[in-house]
Amino acid sequence: MAFLTAVPLPPVDVRPGDFARASAYYPLAGYLVGGLAALALWLTGPLPDGVGAALTLGVWLGLTGWLHFDGLVDSADALLATKTPAQRLDILKDVHVGAFGLGSGVLYLLTFWSLLAAGLPLYAPLAAAVTARALVLLPMNLYPAARAESLGARSREGRMLPALLLAAPLVLLDGVWAGALLALALMLLMARWAAGRLGGGISGDVYGLLIGVGELGVLLGLLSALTWAAG
């Protein structure tokens, strides 16, 4: 909760291995973020769809401290650059935002907003936030850290079983299975591409990118499944 959300919490004494152990419980942060985003979507129900979606998106991103969005923007600047893997890793450390990051960030926000405005069920934010944070452990453990001793490197090797068990009940909700499958496919493809661009490993910024892409994948797959079921 202290790492993945902006919710004010008491200071935490971090011991060696704590980041890795905590990653197995990322879905708990998803329940908090997704649950409050679902509440915002319900409270803004009387408003026009676009307004409600914008306010819900603001709550969603605000609760994360824009952490994953920042990773998405930084990753876009580095991964899309015509540079060597070493130079791309240097770009990841640059605090400035370039054209690739700006364009990707705008496209991401527009897609996110459009999905939230598309009449999804109230459980959609919860399903997206939790599922993406469970599935991200697979690419985290499949690929080595792009930079040794980084925060991303310390967060690896979390056990997947607790994460999957925490997220499993949501798959019983209508259409979530389709969203989970799409999110998994998108995250694995994105991780493989990112690893190839960074010399074989992925970084903490890429983890943020994967969570952002995973959330969109869940929402899109869920919307597609429900639309198809409705005929």
C-alpha cells in the first residue's frame, strides 16, 4: 500500500527482501485503488458519461500517485527511441518528457477515459486494478532487471501464487475472464518487446507500463465480452 498508492500511511521500516515479498500482494493495492475508483464511477453516475469517466480517471490516477502513468511515459520515451539499449536505459533515468512519452501518455489517457465512459459495470475498475497487479508478477519474474540494484530489481522474485489467489474471485464476475486473458497477452507481448529494446531485461518503469497496459486490456476485454454477449 505504501509503495503502490498515494494513500497516507505511517512510515515503514524497509528490510532487505521486503520489496520482493510485498510484490506478491500487489493485488491488495488493486482492491483499494479499484474499489475507490468504482465508488467514484458510481457517485458520478448522474453526470454525463464523459464527465463521470474523467473524474473517475482522476481518482484512479491520483490514488496511485501517477506512479504507473509516469512509468508508461518514461518507458515510451526510452523504448521508442532509435538508440542502443544502453542509451535507452539512460533515457529512462531522464526526468524530462519527450514527444514519444507525451504522445503515448495522451493516447493512453484518451483510451482509458473512453473505456470508462462506455457504460462498463461498476465492478470493472476493481477487476482491472486487481488483475493487472496480479499478472505483472509473471513478466517481473520472467525477465531479469535491466539495472542491478534498482528499485525494480529489488521488487522481483515475488511469489505469484498469493497474487493469483487474491485476484481469482474477480474472474467469477461476468466477462472478467476475457479481460484477464487479453491483459495477460498484451502484458507478455509488451514485456518481451521491452526486454529486447533494453538488452534483455526490464525495469521498474516498464513494470508501470505493464500495469497500465494490463488495466486497459482488462477493461477492453471485459467490454468486448459483454458487448458480444448482449448480441
